[in-house]
Amino acid sequence: MTEQKPPVIEFPCDYPIKVIGEAGAALREKTIAIMRQHAGDIDESLITERESREGRFVAITVTIVATGKPQLDDIFTDLKATGIVKMVL
């Protein structure tokens, strides 16, 4: 049996990052600020939001131009450190 390897990402590329947290303006503002810190200007048309059925949580997807794995690792670390982000995909 051959071992299946994860797909290789070729950088730079458009890379969607989904952030899930409790609904509120703070989540969107903090998420976008962190993305801009690591990825520069972000096209607002590439940001989508979706509320949970009961409206308690929101999923924000931001598509950035990813330049490498270290950049993505830094974004994920900073998002998780906010205390308001529940999950990053």
C-alpha cells in the first residue's frame, strides 16, 4: 500500500481562511486586522460571513494571497490567541 501524502500548496496563491467565533462586531474587526497585519490589503469582496442557525456564532471567510506556510502559521496563531476565535480552518 502506498502512503497518501497531503496536497502540496504552491505559493503564492489565493487561500481562504475560515474563522468561527461568537457573533459580534469584535470578531470581524479583529479577524480582518490580523489578516491585514500578515497579508496586507484585503479585497473586501473576498470576505463572507454566515451566521449560525440560532445567531450565536458567525463564520467569517477571508481569502488572502498566501505567501508561504510561515505566514499561514502566524495568522492561525494570532487568531487563536485573541480569545474570541473558537476555531480556525
